[in-house]
Amino acid sequence: MKVSVIGTGYVGLVAAAAFSDFGNDVLCADVDADKIERLRRGEIPIYEPGLEDLVHRNAAAGRLRFTTDNAEAARHGEIIFLAVGTPSSGTDGSADLSYLFRAAEEIGRHLDHPAVVVDKSTVPVGTAERVQRIISSQTDQPVVVVSNPEFLKEGSAVADFMSPDRVIIGTDDPHARELLTRLYKPFFRTNDRILYMDARSAEVTKYACNAYLATRISFINDIANLCDAVGADVELVRKGMGSDPRIGPKFLFPGVGYGGSCFPKDTRALINTAREHGLSLDLVAAAERINEAQKLVLVRKVRARFDGDVVGKTFAMWGLAFKPNTDDVREAPALRIARTLITDGARIRGHDPEAGPNFVEALGATAAESFTLVDDPYEAARDADGLLLVTEWHEYRSPDFDRLRELMRTPALFDGRNQWDRSVVEPLGFSYTGIGR
Ligand SMILES: NC(=O)c1ccc[n+]([C@@H]2O[C@H](COP(=O)([O-])OP(=O)(O)OC[C@H]3O[C@@H](n4cnc5c(N)ncnc54)[C@H](O)[C@@H]3O)[C@@H](O)[C@H]2O)c1
């Protein structure tokens, strides 16, 4: 099948590469000329395990091509995916749909054949209808707009896309449904994991999933803070909870709060949609509030350890991406933690296997003056007054604690992901603080 993908970011590039891997003829478009130039040279602009191989293989076979020209993409695809960003806009938390609408307009203007256009971006309920109107205002070609929300996780995006738990096809149009079923069928041995629904329900499903997962994280963080106060261990509590099949173990890991390009903006957008309809999503709003406070839990613990005075102190920070296996730092808790400690008068020496340059750029010029990015995690710890584990990359899980003890000025560990064992590190001379332990 001929497929176009508009927007070549974390979602668009993975989707395009995966579709091409199943033999489809895929053209990927992006307005970012530098990104497209790099892709044409065989460089992968983001870090995502398995993506490089997938892109190279399919580009070499001629099934995956890149363009900066949305008009060419409009003319190419019988199915055209819109996978552009939908960030938070303004102060009300609503999704900024300007990229999506601009892309839709361009597609409409250049369409020269009937097409199925697919909203892959996460968009508020009713957006498929709005995109349909925008495209139809530009062309007489028959167009059906479908909602097909994406559930991949950064860090395992290729594996998730190649083997999805489910694919949601949101449309009442039989032809569009048939076409998308044909596109997705090779991803499954049986197609019983394709769920069909109307576009509005599909749009709500995506936000409901993210809001629910965010709520679970905030719930366990709330319980972790209670455990801290009452002398219980949240690691035992979460195992006790997670072993109940009605609850399950996933997304019950206490930590420094969720970040990333989805949960924060999507919870805010959902709350805003409810507000527009005269409703308040109190549970989701609470999850968001708890999360904002939780991003500073390590800062509170650091301040407490140094009696509120960290002026002139240096802290090592391990993990800057919003989660392991990605270079994405959008709304990463590490940004909030670093900025706050720097405002308190501290210096930070940070390490991350992939996200360092993105982190420095996002930090902003003023804070970056008090931040040093280093290539080696042990170098970050040299002469440090504390080590903060913020993102649990594999390489941080079992470090050489003896070496760390030698390097650090003050052997204080602040474990924001409960990766280390107090009974191991305290006998080595460290003080240990986790989350809810
Ligand atoms: N990142 C995730 O883990 C994830 C998971 C599920 C859903 N989503 C959703 O998918 C959408 C895309 O997310 P992302 O993380 O891939 O974003 P991204 O920022 O990585 O990529 C978006 C791309 O779209 C391009 N773009 C913007 N306007 C364009 C236009 N008019 N024409 C062509 N290209 C244009 C940008 O240059 C950028 O490269 C968002 O709605 C997001 O909420 C993301």
C-alpha cells in the first residue's frame, strides 16, 4: 500500500519505518529540513532502540523515503497519517492543534486522489471532525478522516509498534476501516486485537489511558509519601498491591513523578476538555497536582539532609531523560530538580547515556551556567556532596559503590527510583534516602 506519514518525530518515524518493514511504500514528510536531510544521510535524529536498523534496512530497500514537501506526501499516500506534535498551549492546558490543522490544510490543498487521512497524533475529542472539515474545504476529492491513536512507549517504541497490545481504528466508514485493517493485519497473527469504534470514542480512549496510567503513578507516589511518614516501606506495599490480579504490578513504581511528552500534556488537555463541557475531572486533576509536588521530592530530601542550606554544594545527577532508553527530556523531572537546586545555590554535575545535549539545551542559559554535563557517571560524582539517581538507566542500577565512596565528598545517596538497597550501601559508609522507604 502507499502510505504517507506527516511528522517524522518519535511516533511518525517509528510508524513509517514499521509500515515500510511490512512491505508498504512509505513516504515520510517533515517541515524540519535538517531532520529530513539527516534521515536521507542515514542518521537517526532521535535515540530509540532498534530504530536505526529498521530505518536503514527499509530505506535501502527503497520502501522508506523522506521529503520536506507535504504536497508530495499528499499525492503519494492512499492512507495519510498525521503524526505532528500536539503540545500544551497557553495557560488552560488545551492541546495546541495548530501543527495538525496546518498539516491538514496542506494535505487538502494538494490531494489529487481519494484518501483516508488518519489522526495518529493525540488529539481532543471532536478533532477528526474538524480535520475532516479543514481538508474538505481545500479539495473536492473524497476524504475520510479516521482516529487511530498511538500507544507506543518511548524507549521501546519499535517493539511496541511492531507488536501492539491493540490497535484502535476509530471510524464509521466501512472503506476506511477495511483499508486500515489491511494495513495493520500483518502486525497480528489474528486480528482480534484490532478494536473498531467511532472516532470520538477512539479519541477519548487515548486520553483516558494516559490519564489512568498517570493516576496510578500519582497514587503510588502518594502512598510512598505516607510510607515515609509512618515508617513503612512502599516497595513492600507495592508488591503486596501488585500481586492482586485486580490491580496488577505495572505503573506502580514510586519515584520522582512522571514527565515526558505525553502524560503531563495529555492529562492537562483532558482536564481542559472536561472543563469546556462544564465538568471537572477531579481525580485526574489531583493526579496532576500530586505529580507536580512529587517532582521536587528529592529536592526536599536533599534540603533536609543539609538543614536547608545547599549553597555552594555540588550534586551529581544520574539520569536526565524523562525515562530510560530515550533522549527525550520534555517535562523531565530532572529539569525541575536541577533548576530548583541551582536556584537554591547548588551546582550540578549531570550524566545521561543519551539525553545530555537535549537536557542542556532545555535547561536554559542561566541555569546551564551552574550545570556541567560529563561523559562518565563516576566523573559526575567526583567531589559531590550527594548523588541523585533520577532516571533508572540500566548502567546505574549496580554501580561500583566502593569507587563512588572514594570519589564523593559527602557519601549521600538520594535514590529517586528505589533502585539501590539500603542494607548494601549503608555498611559501605553511605547515607541512603529513597522514596517511601
Ligand atoms: N512520543 C510518544 O511517546 C507518543 C506516544 C503516543 C502518542 N504520541 C502523540 O503523537 C504525536 C507526535 O508526538 P511525537 O513525540 O512524535 O512528536 P515530535 O515532536 O517528536 O514530532 C513531531 C514532528 O512533526 C513535525 N511537524 C510539525 N508540523 C508539521 C507539518 N505541518 N508538516 C510536517 N511535519 C510537521 C515536527 O517538525 C516534528 O518533527 C503527539 O500528538 C503525541 O502526543 C506521542
